[in-house]
Amino acid sequence: MYTKTKREVIHQCSCHSERMLTKASALITTKWLHNVLKSGVPKDFKDIRILDSTFHLPSSKRNARLEYEEKHIPGASFFDIDECCDDSSPYGHMLPDMKHFERYAGNLGIDVSTHVIVYDNSVNYGFFSAPRVWWMFRVFGHDMVSVLDGGFTKWCSEGLPTTSEVVHVPKTIFNGLYHPHLVKSYEDIAKNLKDNSFQLMDARGEGRFMGIKPEPREGIEPGHIPGSKNLCYQNIVDKERGVILDVKELKKLFNETGVDLSKPLVSTCGSGVSACCTTFAAYVCGKEDVSVYDGSWTEWYQRSTPDMRFCPSDKKQST
């Protein structure tokens, strides 16, 4: 997990006055984006960058980058969460340090005035990994970021244009501003087991949460962190339309899960990807301060002791 250095504290203070204190709508529609591509960037934004942020679980046997090269939204660049990550971590695609993220975003032609639009090619659920990239930009101080509602699946189902042409955009300078309150560590979660200072919601499916269906990563047994609530990321999407539920339905879903949006909240999952989906859903409901446990269950399972987790396999091994 990323912890800012003294140099970065000084750096972010020096560039804070230059930062545009603007936000973009969390959700944009396929119709809106199509109109932008037809008529040009709206005057409200200096620039727009579209990012294909597709990531597939290891068990899927799919290659997100190759799929991007074969077909994507015109003008889109590829954002690889397995490249823009902490290479020194033993856990996959953990948050990079700010210098790494600044370089990666700058190489994609993104600066503090850019409106970033992220989407992914999740076939069944509207989106899966795009909210992870949305969250990463927010962690590093960039609120001009939106998720394409319905993702690439909806875009294609509407017969909207696609291309195999890979764009090469001019590099620029991205100045980050780290927001530590949006990230939680293993130590934070362990401390919370004792003081219960925030709610924890787990975005995995019920089977993995309850320890009765396998995890997609070798060596990781299913189960959950004690006290966490299970709100599967797939449930925040209208299955028929392939778009996120409306605010009223989302709030009902949080309430039925036992999650109180008026209180501190942290999201977790298997490796920090789908946790950003439920974080995004809470944001759409007006709760903008949800943190993500970056290491999630993969880290927790490997670092915790059996008394710190609900994991049926532990009981089997002890008998």
C-alpha cells in the first residue's frame, strides 16, 4: 500500500494553488459520450481523455490489452492497472506511489484540467474495473473523472462506433495531490477489529464471502473479515439495462445490506478492484468519503491469523 514521502508532501503543497478545484459528473451516458465524439469536446472542459480500463480476473483466461487493440471506443487509450501499480508489493495491482501515478497519467496526456472518462469491457455487469481507475484518480487528487454507465458492452449493444486504431497522445505533466483518507491498510483494518470505528463492506459474491466457493487466486481460501457486510458489486447494476441502479434503489440496497451511509465506511473485496464498484455506488448516493482497503481479502488472508478471519478452511485444517 502507498504511503506518501516527505518529498511528496512538499511537492503537493507547492502545486496545490495551481489545482483546478472542479468535479465531473460521476456517471456519463453512452449518448453523451457519443455526442462528444461527433461534435467535439464541450466548452466546459479543456480536454477529454477516454481510458479503456479493462481488467479480467486470472481465471477468465482473457487478455484485456489484446481485446483493446482489437476493438475500443475511438480515441481511447489503454489504462493497465497491472502496470500502474506498486511493483514492490507481493499483492497484485496495489496502489502505486504518487510519482509513478503522475508519470503514468502524464504519459496518457492527462493533466489537472483533463476530464478523464473510464470504461471497461465487463460483459455481464456493466462495469468491473473502471471504478478502480476512477478511485485511483481521486486518491491522487483528480476529481475530473467519470465512469461510462454500462461500459463497453452497452456502447457496442447500441451500435456505436468502435475502432482498432491506437491513438498516440502528447505527453504532459500531471501533478498529484494525495488523499490518504480514501485508502486503508492492513493495520487500519486490524485496528478496526478492536475499536470498530468504521463499517466494512465486502464486494465479492456471497459464496466467496461465506467461504463456500473458491477464490480466483491460487493459495487463497475464501471467507471474510469478521464484522463485514456482504454487498456484491454485481447487485448495484440493473441486469436488464446493464447500467447502475438509480440512487433510490442503491440506497435501498445499502440499507438492506445493513450499511449506514451516514457513518464511516470502508470497502473491500478480493484484491481491491470490485471494492471500488461499491465505493462508486456510495459516491453516486452522495457519500464521497468511502475508503478502499487496497490489499483486501488477498492480503488479509495471507497476513492474518485464523482468529482474525471467518474462513471455513481454517476449521478443516485444525481438525
